[in-house]
Amino acid sequence: MSENVINTSLLRLEHIGKEFYGNRVLNDISFSIEAGEILGLIGENGAGKSTLLNILFGMPVINSTGGHEGRIYIDGQPVNFTSPQQALAAGIGMVHQEFSLIPGFTATENILLNREVLNGSLLRYLFGKRLATLDREAMRQRAMKAINTLGVHISTDMVVSEMPVGYKQFIEIAREIDRKHTRLLFLDEPTAVLTETEAEILITALKKLAREGIAIVFISHRLEEIKAFCNRIIILRDGNLITDQPANELSTKRIASLMVGRNNEQKDFYAEPIKLDKSEDKDEPDTSAPDSPDAKKKKKKKPALKVENLWVDMPGETVLDVSFEVMRGEIFGIGGLAGQGKLGIPNGIMGLYPAGGKVRVFGKKLHLNKPRNALNREMAFVSEDRRGVGLLLDEPLDWNITFTAMQMQGKFLLGIPHIFQIRNEIAMASEARKYIKALDIKCTGPSQKAGELSGGNQQKVCLARAFALEPNILLICEPTRGIDIGAKNLVLDTLRQYNKEHNTTIIITSSELEELRSICNRVAIVGGGKIAGVLPASAPAEDFGLLMMGQMRQQENENEEA
Amino acid sequence: MIRKFFDIVAANAVPAVFIIISAFAIPLSGFSTGYLIQELLTRIGRNAFLILSLLIPIMAGMGLNFGMVLGAMAGQIGLLLICDWKIAGIPGMLSACLIGTPIAIILGIFCGHILNRAKGREMVTSYILGFFMNGIYQLVVLYLMGPVIPITNPSLLLSRGYGVRNAVSLSGIRAQLDNLIPTVITGTEGTQQFLNINADSSFFLIQLPFFEGTIKIPLATFIVIALFCVFIIWFRKTKLGQDMRAVAQSQSVADSAGIAVNRTRIIAIVISTVLACYGQIIYLQNMGTLNTYNSHDQAGMFSIAALLIGGASVSHASIANVFVGVILFHLMFIVAPMAGKNLIGEAQIGEYFRVFVSYGVIALALVLHAWKRNREQEANRRTLREALKK
């Protein structure tokens, strides 16, 4: 088809937009891709990349929420996919970020999954193709051909679960190119799990595919790689198309700042609320007083929280090896892209997921893997999973607010400990009322059920429960996820105020860099399960951007000197 | 090294325990080899088909199909009806299958749909579903048979005029399949003696030297079982079998590859239910009597126990597991009563063992399965971390 119409692009998007429940996530996106072109697609989390891909693939989530705006053309013909199968049939292939491979199957079986070569037989004609037997030899040859196209050597009989991570990525790509008419291949962070050599082999293979006329859309957070490999770069930010330029016209730094999108002029605004720029600024002498005598051996004050070589096995948020220190009274931010492990850090410290490594709280070792241990050390946690872990949805507010304090510290109870105790409903209700007033929780009273509140008010209840513990260290995940702007500011102000009044150490994990920079003293950026770097909040936005994009530690050091 | 050793032990712990128990119990029981072989062959013929019907749901990742009881009920309804209609012999068995098949298909579809709503909890769901269906079965057999479903044969009915008796004699089809191709193994010396007794019937005679006594082989039943094994081997090679293996390992991946996950799972359960129906018919033709209200209950429990004793797990089972299981399980039941009697003068211990061992083995297998899965996760975690750290 493409030979007849020389001037039409392989894929053209015109004015694509999408709203989810009144929330605009994509706005007027137009671009096109030619055959054999390699296009880099860059954007922060929430920039709209995944929505764009969902639209292109006809994912049911798009249709069920009212479709999208704008038009998509393939070879100049308008298309409107309503299922991923249609997109596949039109020659669009997708390699997902998570491997969609069957672990116990061989490379061959995975490459030809649901496209197996079948033997002809009488039964096949009588009962349909599902009762035909597989032609293993023909399957092996087809798999071999697909693997060879990539220029790698992987045995077709190797079981996927025994493969190194890099191989799995190749198998996944081989599966896409085995489809006879795949002409456009989307790769979502294909190199994130690869070693450098593997990434090079992959890129060579992709270039080879591009020369054969397959267009490639490459989503990656490794800027250098994108710059070196792509012909053209598209940057999305907050649902808008910011840049559509040839790769050689853009510098890495420029890409980073375009992606994060905060200009240097705005820097002062974010620097404003910062009270402590660096840990040395704090000179409260009382910090080490309550601690053990070995605190005096150190010249500096003892950190409130010291984490060494922490690993956490949290699905989708694996932490590999993380070390950092948080000073007493500091607000410490943990940022980074989704899936890089930032949420795993607080969840691991609190014992919600299997974890290992050394964690010291005010100099004393914390035994991991049991939430009770962490709570006993006067740490409080506000989970990112508000409705799952955070709240007892079917219980009233006063229960929700006082529950942990009651369980852990025996507050709000009457009677003789360990023998006979009943709840002190009056004390519970008055505690709840105190927080309802202080945090402006919109509800009918302490006896309303937590599940009936809006997201923002639920978040405030979670905070209230953490405050009721009177913690020394407060860990908060995604404090403003899914709540409106008014509630957002109130939550952040409350945290700031609480930090100021009680000198509580607060560790905030958030996907919103801007938010972290506005409230934290220092922000750590997590990438690939490790800390890519720790920057003061006043550092320029593009430095944060570079850290997120895997521009490694050399920058970090330079920035800290500056 | 040590870890590997433990893995091997854990994988084969159950069969090993049974081999050890049998090794002690056989000499204690004092049974002759010929008797043991005869009993084992009979019981393999009786039970193997039922156990084989469990393999396909395991292949589709749905665990042990406690819902096979549903199929057994369908088979029994077929048998009750042919008893009433007085169709005997092989035609009787075939018509029982013919009646049972549509009932089993409907029950299988029903069961499959429910299990699709209870993903990850298939085993407990199908177990309870068996109890529920038992209630409906009792309603049909106890109240509807007679007034609604015409039953004319008074020997089937309770004295009150409706409802089926607790024990129904299947004399019309008793051992019909087993004896369809009568085959006997005898020692060289015993041949003449055997022929003298059974002069009027024709037998395939296999003579073995140095062999005492005679052993009857249910050859036709074995041929049916062999055909079933061939079916399973062939089925594994089909596209549908491949799809089931994929669904078993990752429903989400299979779904994104375009495999109709729910439909595939329903097909697996339907096949299993229908085959369990045939299995129960074969089982009962060997027994010769139908315990209207109990036979199906035991079918599920003992088949699953036998399969597990053969070394199968909740997620993996082979044809070899079936035969090892059926031999070990029944060997113990043959020898345990006598061994018990000779040891402590109490034959009841055999029946005690039967129930105790069945439930114990199922519990053990479930615990081992959970333990193994935890360990695999642990190992994955370790390797992933080490691989990524580099």
C-alpha cells in the first residue's frame, strides 16, 4: 500500500486529545511517523505517554471512558481501533515495559504464543483449529528467523524463566517482528533492564529493523541513548506536545529541562519555603541528648534515620540497594519516575514488604519486616494505598484516627492493661474532633464512615491517624495523589506546620517533583532501585530532570559543589 | 547442594513414605504375590480412568478438580436410568454414558463459570460446589425420581413409592467391560487345572513359567484406559493444550496474546467433568453395586489422594503420577487391614488408614504446594536482586 501513496505518512495523528472524568490528560497532539523512522518519545510520569499509547492501541479503557478527540491515520486512511487485536492486525506492535512472557515456556513457544504453526488434520476441519496439533519444527524455525533478525544468539529451546533479563527483552521484540506485517513498533523503556552491552546490541538490532522499513517509537528515560539512536524527538509535558524536533538539534540538558518544564526563573519560588538548605544548618544541641552515648563520638549530629544497603521486594517498585541519611527535623523528599522503586523505600522501612539491609532510627537498629517494630520506634506511616492499607473504610472516623495509637500505644483505653480494657469512646471522639477541626476534614462528625469521605478528606484522616501517634519520624507516600488542588495545599501546609511545631522528621515520597521541591529540604531521586542522587530543593529543575533520566552520579557531585 | 537435596526430598516425599509403609506392611499381611497382583490389576482398572480425568484441569492451572464429583453424579444418574430401563451389558454402559454426557457438560459449564469468578481459589470453590451439587443430586434422586422422572422398576425405589434406594445392584453391567475380552495369566502347572474348572468359556490364555495361581486381567478396561492416555498425550500437543499451559502460567499474558482465557478454563473443566462421568461408570461396573448417596463422594476424595500419592502436585501432574499413585494407594489398602489384623488383631485399622491417609495426604500436598511457592518466590527475589545489582 505504502508504495502507491508516497506522500502519506505511515502513521499520522491529528489533534488527539483525551479527558478522564473532566481531567484533561492529553491536549491537541499532532505528529506523524514515516516508514523506517526512529522516533524518541519523552515525558515525565503523567505527561500523557501511556494515554497516547492506549489510544493508539484501542485499549478498552479509552472506549469505556468516552473515546478520544482527534483522528488517527494509517497510510492516509482514518482508523479507529476499539481493541488491541485490531491495532495488531493493522501492523502496530508493542513491547511492554513489564515482560508479557510466559515464564515456563521456551523462547519458541513465547515468540509464537497464540500464533503457533499447526499441522493440518481432519480434526482441525471438524472441530476448529484449537484441536490441531502444533508443528514444533516449523515453530522453531520461525522463532529462529525472528531471533536472527535481531542479530542475537539465543537458543530457541531455552525456557524464559531461566534467561537473563536482557534476553527476555529480545524475545519480546522477536515476538513482535514475527508478526508478518508489523510496520510500526512501540518500545516502552526497552533498555531500562538491560546492561550496557545488551542495550547496544538491542539498538543495533532496532536500527537494522528500521532500515528494513519498520518505524520505531522508542520511549526511554535514558537521554543519551535517545539522542544517539533516534532521528526525531517528541517531548510531552502535562498532556501537551512541547517539542517535535530532529534529535541532533537538541542537547541532553535542553531535553531534560523541556521535559521537567520548570524554568530557572521559577526557582526562587520553590526555594522560598525551604527552612534548612543543608543538614549543617541545623544546630539544635538537643538532638543527640535522648540517644545512646556513642552519639557523642561523631562530630556531626546523629541522623534521625540512617539507611544502608536497603533492598525491598515490592512488586513493581523493587528497591535494590539504597543508602541515605535523614537529619532530625528535616523534610526529606524521595522522588523519581514510577516503577523505579521510590515507593518501595518507605514501604520496606515500615515492614510492609520483604526487605533487607540496615536501617537505624536515632542510632538504634530497626528490625525490618514487621510493621510493629517500626511503629514501636515512634515512626508513623501514611500509605500510598489509602483505601487498601490506609483506612478501615467501613468504620467511623474516630476509629480510623485513633486505631493505630490504640493498638500500639494503649491510648484511648480504659481499664487494666493486658487484663481487661475497653475503648474510651469519649476520648476517641474528642481526639477525632480535634483533628477534624485542625485539618478541616469535611464530614458529618466523628461517627461518619471513612469510606464515605472524598479522597482529599480521606487523606486528611490518614494524616490525622499518623499525627495521633505523635511520631518522631513520619513517612508519607504520595500525600496529594488523587486529591484536588485546595486539599493539596492544605495537606502540604499541615505537614510543614507539623514539622515546624514538633520538629518531626518527615520523609515524603511523591511522583510530583514540583511538590517535593516546594516542601522538602532535600530531595533524593530514585532510579532503577537505587538513589541516583540527592539534591537540595533549590537545585535547578533540569538537574532533577537529568537525575531522573539516568544521567548518573557525576552530575550529582557537580551539583552539590555548586 | 543441601537446598537441592531438600528439593528432591520435598518433590518425592509423599510417594517415598508410601513405598516405605508398603514395604513393611506387605510381609506383615502375609498375602501371596499372585493375590496382590490380581487385586492391584482389578483396582487399577477400576480407578485409573477417574484419576486421569483430573489431569486436564491441573494442566490449565486450576488445581485439583474437586468438582469431578459433579461428573460422577452425572454418571450415576445415567446408571440409575439404564437400570430402570433394564439395558444390560456394554449397550447399557454406552447408554449410561450417553445420558451422563449432556448432564456432565451442563454441570461442567456451570462449574467453569463459577470457577472463573473465583480465580485463585478454584480448589476450595470446587470442593464446596461439590457439596452444593450433592444437595441438588439428592433432591433429584430422593424426590424427583418416581413422581417426575418415571422409574418403573420397583426394586430401585424406596418402599414409600418414590426416591431411589440406598444400594442399587448393577447386576446388568457388572464387570461387563472388565470381562469383555477375558484374559487370564496362569502358571504352566495351573493351566490344566484352570481349564478344567472353566471348561465352558473361552479365554485368552497367557502361560508363564514359574508362576503359581491364576490372574484375570480386565483387558478391555485397560484398553479404554490406554486410549485415554493416548488422548491426553495427543491433547497436550494440540493448540488447545498449549493454550491451557499458557493460561496456567499467566492468565494476563495469555489474555494479552489473544487467548480466550475464561473459555479455555471452562473447556478444561467440562472435559474433566465429562471424563469423570465415564470414569465413575467404569468404576461402578467393576464394583457392581451403586451406593446412591455415597459413591460419588468417595470418588473425588480418593482419586485426588491417589494422584497426590503418585507424586503429583497441585500445579503439575503426569500420567506416570496416576499409575504410581493408584498402585501405591491401593497396595496400602489391600495390605493394611491384614497387616493391622496380624499386628494388633484389629482389621478396622485398614478402613481407618484409608480415610486418615486420604485426608492427610491432601492436606500435606496443599501445605507442600504453598511452601514450595513461597520458596520459589524467595529464590526469584534473590536471583533478581543479584542480577540487577551487577
